[in-house]
Amino acid sequence: MKGLSALALGGLMLAGAAFGDAPPGDLEAGRKVAGLCRVCHGLQGVAQVPIAPHIAGEPVSYITRQLAAFRSGAREHEMMTVVARGLTDTQIADVATWYSAHTARASLPPGADGSAAPALCVTCHGETGIAVNPDAPNLAAETNIYLATQLKAFRSGKRRHEIMSGIAANLTDDEIRAYADWYAAMQLEVTEPGAPGPCGAAC
């Protein structure tokens, strides 16, 4: 779902805020809706194209807010706007429940020192890219081109967010590259609902 450059850095809290308090949807119905998303984001939420984000394990509230924003026009994207406008509230709740039911774990690559994690990012996105703030997305193992593109969009004003815009405004190209490379290097494992173990990047 989130099509090519969809759900990015920083939670969007402008549209669809009511979804944050909505009850979870139906897991199996959400799996079926996820068929619309699998080409870019994979059925298990592990991106299949380098300019789409992983969405496995994101909170229901985060996913529903993003989809509601695309549907309302608060966020715009050539693919996601079209997809989201075809979804009902129930379908959004269901697909958010499906993807959030997956467990995403990340670990440092061999030889990496966690103290080298970007200080500007760890408060929300964590050392390994598993978010510690429910309004922020996971960044673990996203491609560096995806991460750099989103940071540059915040820096230029093409994307706006109450926190990310201010952070990105003063970043240099070298800093953006370094931050993107850090999170892109993380090792991501994803576990399906009810599965005994992680399925990794092969999902």
C-alpha cells in the first residue's frame, strides 16, 4: 500500500486523526486488502521495490493516518492517492491491522557500534530503526535512496511535518547520506502473525 514513495519519515498527524482511536480491523480481511499493496510493499510488509518503504509492524494508528491522509488529499502521491481513494474506512482498518500484526525486529550489522547512530534520529526512530515513538515509522533496512529522498523532500518543503521539516532543514547532503546509509545497513527480520520465527527479507 503506500506505493512508491509513500509512508516516509515522521508520522503525519494532520488527517484521519480519528483513526488513532478506532478499534482494530479484521486480520483475514486485511490480508485480502493487502493484495492491493503487495507489488510495492509485499504481502508481509517487506518492500519489493527500492523506493517503497517497509510497513510490517507499523502501528494501526500510524498506517490508518497515512492512508486517510492520502485519501483526503492531505498527502499526495501518484499511486497512493489513487489506491487510498478506493478504500473504505473498514478496509483501511483491516489492512492496517494486517500489517501491524507482523513483528519487525532489527539488529546492527556486524561490526557496527550503536553509539554511532544518528543522534537527531534515535529519539523517535531508535538506534536500529525500530521506532520508539508510535507516531514515527520504522526505518530499519529501508534503502538509502528511499531515506535520502524523503529527507531531501522535508528539507526542500516538498513534504512538511511539524518535527521532520525542522530537523531536515539544516541537514547537508553529506549528513543525509550518512543517516540514510546508517539505517539502510540494519538487518531486518519480520514475523508473520502466528508464525514461530522471523521470515527476514524474503517475505
